[in-house]
Amino acid sequence: MSDYLFIQSQDPFTEVRTEHQFALAGQLYDAGHNVRLLLVQNGVTPAHKGARSVHFDKLLKWGVPVRCWPIIFL
């Protein structure tokens, strides 16, 4: 089992690669690896109340640890 830290600074609603990165994080988590996600700058967009991102929402549902800077409440 490996540890992975994803640092995301891009908005998934304007940058297609972000959803792919969230999907990769989910695949690694599903395979039994430790995965953590740090959202910074525009990357905090999917964590705002009411925002919907398929892969990001799955990560939250699975319990993947997510932190934001600046701090917002999920």
C-alpha cells in the first residue's frame, strides 16, 4: 500500500484534467492505497456548498481526507 497526496489548484469546472485527476485519486483509493487531497487556489471550487463534481463527490463519499486552503467548510 502506498501513500498519495494530490494537490489541486485548478477549477474542475474549467479545467478538464482536474476531473481526470480526481478519478485517478479515486482509483488509487479503491485499490487500497492511502489517498489525501489538498485543494488550493481555484481548486477549492468543488468544495463550495452546492457545487457538484462527480469524481470529487465520490471521493468525499468514500471518506478520502480533503483539506482546503483557504479553509472553507465542506
